[in-house]
Amino acid sequence: MTEGKPRRKVSLKSIRSIARKYIILLIALSTLIAVIPLNRAHATQTAPLLKGWGGVGVAESDQNSTGCPSSCKAPPSAVFSGERASNMEQAFTNLTSKGLNAERVLFYNHYANKTLNQIMVNHGVSVFNYTDSRLSRTFSIAQHFSIWLVLNEHQSCDWANATTRCHQVFGGPQYNVTFTNVQGNWTSFWQNNVTRVAYSSGYSNFIYEPLNEPHSSAPTQVLVAGVWQTQPYPGKPQNLVGAYQNFINMIRNTVGDTTHFIIASNAANDGDLPTLTDSASLLMLTHHFYYQYNASCGTTAAHLVPSYTGPGNSFLLLTYCGWSNTNAQLWADNVTSYMRTAQARFGWPVISTETGADYLSGSPPNATLAGSCKYAPPNLAFVQELINDFSQSPAIGYQLWTNGDWTGSGVYGCLAGWGKSVTYPTVPSSFVHITTTTQTVPELTVPESEQRTFQNPRGQHGYYAFYRDSLSSVQSCYLATSPDATSWTYGQSTGLANLYDSCGVAFTQNPSNNRTLVYLVASRHSTSVGTNHDIDFRIGSIADSGVSLTWLTSIIALKTSSSTENLGYPAIAQDINGYLHVAFSYSNDASGTSNDAQNVEVCSSTTANPTANPSWVCSNPLSNNPFPEEKVANIDTPVAMPHVLTLASGVLIIKGTCTGVESNFVTCSFGSDVIERSAVMTWNGSTQSWGNTASFTLNSASPAHIRSSGINATDGRALYAYQGGSTNLDLVARYIDSPYTTWSSEKTQCSSCVSSGNYYYGAHWTHVQGVSSIDRFYLFFSIDNNKFYSVNETDSAVASAKIVEYNNGTTSSAYPTSQSLVVATGGEAVIPVLWVQGLSTDREIWFEKRDIN
């Protein structure tokens, strides 16, 4: 996907179709530029993530004298004493008030060729007319607001050398100017003017964008063997490589700037991105996008897309027939997919320095406004969907078009028109690929009854993730740690034996010893009975002075299995008195069938807040505690994936009844019924006492490994999420209140989000508490469509609209799991979220440090 359609830039105030059926005029349109941390050979410095607008001309930095001296209209300047605020200063004030951080400032190079560029100066947009003084004032204003500047020479042909004829149409009345042999003057302008002013400003938050949508297709011509050849559509990026490479080398070698990024564009019209090198590894690639209207169904919103799966430089034509919000959003999703693919293909961060709501051509029936800020509802839907997509990790920067005062819409340009309807999603503060596993299955972070990630509430506030992998022929539960959720140390052994790969953790503060204690439980995910199908336990600690997890004890078998037993899927919680409780599935397949039995077993520690391996008291699974004993013949696998929730007094055990439709890798068998059950247990340090019970009937196709539970420690209400509903298409939840005798009716969390016969791929609750303004539940879930989502709600289980947390665009996202309880401090909090990314081989473990506010 290149530009919204092939477009050619003509007037800055109007855009109209020219020449080719699918060519769109390229107005100077701006999108928000986003830059992201990358794991690639080129990236030695993290590119800034920029979100903002573009289109403010360099001359808008001039002092504002409107109405002066008798009745000055502009407010006093906060930058230049004794002056009225320039239009640029007012634009930057408005921009930063919306939480945005970037402006694309435009200017002409009228030094390159006095004759050609003077026509542009006289007939183009006057506020683009450059002087050193204006650029210097621009830097002063940007520094005051701490805003990022993208310095854009808003011309398309200054790359042309002696063997190139490049045509640029602009102005009113329109001028068609041919540029040739101007490349040397172009680089000289940047070397002797732009970079000199930038460096003398003392302000470092700026990026070079030396061209705007460089023309590289008809009517551009290239001299080959003495013959002028008209360049075919789409544009050829090969034509731009030499010019861009000369510019990069000039900045790095002649100017000596090895600290600022350079942005290179695709080849207009609709051409691909150029393949470039940069000795400083500070290159970014940009593409501009619009959703074009065309009254003919056959060409409605037709877009050329580089076909990276096809041979050579092949292109595909995507056509969305019908002018609608749905098609506009589909185009935005495809743009995002293309950008992520291009980033991987070229190895540089991608951004979009121009995206707008202009419909570009024709007269859509629902058009609004006119001139440079014209739009229609589908265009606005496209912009909103695109920045929503771009805001998912790994985030892509964007600058919207245009907030310049030259549009005829006032000081704020389109930001005062359709821009008022745009919302700007929060970009995740940390979205990171932790490691690539050796696994081919996605069930590396389930069942959801187990907590597998958390942030240390003490000391260095490090991050911790437990996941399934096989390293050195040991398939087990492994640990990754990070001081900041960005750089990770992964593949750390937990000491568990081969095949002990189902694990969960609880943690507690130990202030008297300046540390946090971590309690690990684990089991096999076995399909057979036998010895060494135990429940293992271990204690670790995290010193306040560090991040690493140190194991205090050896691994012990909290409960051992006999030759006819299979124990699996343990979940652990700590009660308010500090005692630990571990619930797990129990299956016994003795000789014959008379002694076969299944239940959930619960073991409780006899020591509170243990720092050494404690002794345990366990329930009798052959009794009716915690649930009625089942006696189904010949079951070797687990029959439950139980949950443990801490109550004001005791714990709530939820069975996690298996229905037999669980993943082949997370094996679990249907027992005697599909009744989900809960039971209250209190503990005095030596005796388990069983209390109130409750139950409800599950949908028979509801998999146990994606169910999640959470509890509001303030009012004691417990929530339980699972796949339910009469058609098995809905993610639903119930809640239960003290005294825990009756579950509520189902509350839909995501209705008809998967197709018939498919499943949700993970669902995990997080309860955020500690500050009333953010006290709520978050439910993270995946439907295996390259995205995972969240909904948030109070403990009434009434969900908000689903929010896209991550959009890969290419490979599936599965089994998001999160910290179960986050206690906010000072009104701020983050939720650690872990999930699995990838296709059928080498599944990846990813992490999000999810901001609350």
C-alpha cells in the first residue's frame, strides 16, 4: 500500500485528478510521524515516537501584528518578549494541549534555482517562503514547547540531476515547472542554511525530511543512452536512491551530523520505498495516505500495494467498492499491515509524515466543508482507524494534515475543523518482544487460572514473566526479567525438571528483609497417570537493590503422585494472613474402574509468609471437598483447571471444569458434568474448613484454559470470565458476592467476536485498585485475528467497547495474560501483560507495560 491512490501534487489549495486513471494529485498533506524501538541490524539509537500534525509554514513564525497597534488580536507571546504570539506559537500551544509532540514545518528552497524556485515563491503558499531568520524563530518556539520538528522542504523535484527532468505543478494560477540539474543546489541549501541554523539554535529535537513526495513517474523523464525516457507508473524508487544517498552522505560526512534522523519518502506516484544505507543508522522511511473518493464503483478507493510476496517489483491493486466507513477502515487496516511489512523488509523505522481526511477528487454525497480542509465521514473514519492502528505496538508515528494557517480555516487549519473530532490513542509505554521460543504451539502462557507476570511493588520495580519453552532439551517453565519492561534477560531456569511446564506465581512484600518473596508452583501437562506427576513448589526473593530473582529454597514436591494418579494445573494465592493455598486437578485411574476418581485438591501452608519450604495440609480429593467427587472410569488426564481467590476471610476455590474441548497441548478431559462450581474455604494454620458453595451450568463447548477470575478486595465481589452464551460465540462473565452462594447471570464482554466453531484465544482479568478514579477491572483477550483486545469495567461486569491493545497485522496474537491485582500508587499504575505472537513455528513471547491513566 503506497499512497491513498496515485496522486500528483498540484496546488496546495486544491487537488484534482490528472493523467492516469488511478493517479491522485499530491497536495502537501501531513501525517503524524511515529518512531519506534527496533530490533534490527540498522538500529543503534531508538527513534522518537512522534504524534502530531503538519503543515505550519516557516513564515508563520513571523510576529503577529493582526489588528495592531490599536486592537491586537493575538495573545502576548510567551517566547518573544514584547511581541504578540505568532500563528506558529498559537498552533504549537494548541497542539501540545492535546498531548501531541510533533509538528512538520514546511518551507521552499528558493535558493536552488533562482528562476524556477522564484516562480514557486511568487505563486505558491507564501508562508512556506524560507529565510534563515524564520527558521531560527521556529526553533525558539519549538524549544519553548519541547516539540519535535520535522523540517520538510515541501518540494518534489529538487532531487533532479543533469539526467533528470522532473515536473512540478503548483500555485494559482497553476504553473508547470520543469526542474533539471538542481540536486547540487538542493544539498547546498541544506548544508549551508538549514543545518547551520538548526545547529546554532542549541535545540536538538528535530528531524530532516528533505523532500515531499518526490516525483518519480510520468511526466518525470530520465536520460538513458541519450534518449529521454518517460518514467512509468508507479514511481520507481531506484531513481531516488542516488539523490537520497548523496543527501545522507552530505549530512553525515560534510556537515558531520551523526545524531539526527533523516526521513526518506517513497517514489511518487504510488512507488515503493528506496533501499538506502546510513552510516549513522538514523534513517526513517515515510509514506503518505488518503482515502480517495471516486463515483465509479470500479475505481472507488482503488489502491496500489507493493506485492512483497510476488516477483520483483510487482504491485497489486486493491479495490474497495463502495463509499463507506467500513471500507475506509479496511483500507486503514491494510495501510497498517503494509507499513509493518515494509519496516521488516527495509530494516528501518517507518513513519507517516502526512495523512489527512481530504477525499481528493470528485464530489462525495456526504462531503463537508471545502478547500484544503474538505472531508467526508468515510475520510474521517479512515484517519481515526489509521491512528488507532498506528498507536498499537510496535507504534508507528503519524502527522495529520494540515494545521497551517494558509488553509482558509483560521490559525489552526483543519485542526479546527474535522480535526476536532479526532481522538489520539495512548501509545503503550512499553511493547516489547521478549524472546523467540522453540515452540510450535501457542499455549505458552496458559491456563489463565495461573498468574504468570507481575511488576515488583518494591525496590527497583522490575518486571517478571514466566512462560513455557524448551531449551537444551528441557521443556519447562522459564523466567524472563527486566528492569524497565524494555530490555529483558530471558531463558532463565526456574530449576524445574523436564516436562514441568505449567506454572504460576504469587508474590508478597517482605519489608523487614528489604525484599519481595515469590512463590512458584508447577506441574506437568500430562495425559497419563504415574509417579513424578507431582505439584512442585519453590520460594524465591527479589532484593530491593536489584531486579534478579534469587531462589531461596530447593524445589520440593508439595504433593506427590502415586502410580495411578495425575496432578496438574496448579494455581496459587496467599490469604490475608499470609498463608499459601494451592489448588490443582486430581485424577486417579486405578486398576479396574471402581476406584477411579476425579476432583480438585487444595493444599494450605502451615506457615504464614514462608521463607523456607513449609509443610502442607491438603484436602481429601476422594471426599466431597472442595467439590463433589467424580468417578468417571478410565480418565488419565486432569479434569479441571482450578482458580484460587483471596477473600476477606479465607479463599474462594473455583473448579475450572473441563469440557473436553481444550487445546490438544493443554490437555483436559470432560468429567461427569459441565457444572462450574465454587466453594469457600477458611484456614487457621492447621485445619481447612469448607463453607458455602455455588454453581452454574457451562456451555458444553467452553474451554477451561481461557477462563479467568478476579476479585475486588474492597467489596469482595469475584468475577469469572469464560466463553459462553447460547451460541458459543460470546465472551461472557458472571460475578458472585459474599456469602458466595449465588452466581449472577451472564454479562456479555464481547459479543459475536469470533465466527461459529472458533474460540477465544485467552482471557485474563486484572483488578486495579488503590485510587478511586482508576478502580476498575480490565479483561484482556484475543480472538486470533492478529490483534488482542481489552475491555474495562467496574465490578458489575458491564464491559466497555473493546479496545485494540495490539495489532500485528500479519501473525496471530494469542493467550494474553496479566498481573491479577495491580495496586495503584499516587494515581498512576501500569498493568504487566504477557502474550504469545507468531504462526506455527518459533512462537514469540511479547510484553506490554500497559498504562492505566
